[in-house]
Amino acid sequence: MTTLLLLGAVMMFLAVALGAFGAHALKTKLSEDMMKIYQTGIQYHIAHALGLLLLGLISAQTESPSLVVLAGWFLFAGIILFSGSLYALSLTGIRKLGAITPLGGVAFLIGWVITAIAVI
């Protein structure tokens, strides 16, 4: 439980910091297309960081906390792969980095399926 809550809090901090950085420092440096890509990374980062916090709370209430923790690690991996690849793509313009993004999406999906299994 504590690990997921800490991880969620750190990920939320980073999401807010990166969002502010994008809104202020990158607004004039990135093309509109690259800014949209960056913002998509922020959107999924925030949603799944909140998910980590939620899983931290759920893990204390379920009979299968180890499954909930596993789900949390998949959400964390999803943030790194999905949002991280979008941040890198938007900042570098290297389109091949977009090939990593779906792996993060799959990690998100796996995390939420494991969550469903854990709470059933």
C-alpha cells in the first residue's frame, strides 16, 4: 500500500512539474503537433498517477493486495513507456520513439485488467 501511494505521489508531482514545464517553457519551442503529443503524455501520466494512488487505497481493502500491487507496477511501467515515449518524441522529433508508446498502452490495459481480477 505505502509503495503505491508513494509512487503515485511522486508520479503526480512529476506530472504537474512536466505539465507546467510544457505549458510555460515549451509552448513557444514546440510545433502545435508536437505540443499536442506532449499534452497527451501529460494527460495519461496524470490519469495513471491518480490510478496509482487509488490502487494504494484499494490494496488496503482487498483480499489480494499482491495483485493490486502488481497492477500498480504495470501502471507505473505504462507511465514510463507511454508518457515517457511521447515526451521524448515531442522534444526530439524522432518519430521512431512512437513505436514504444503502444507498449505503454498495453501495460496500462494489463494493469487495469489485473485490478479488476483483484477486486472480484
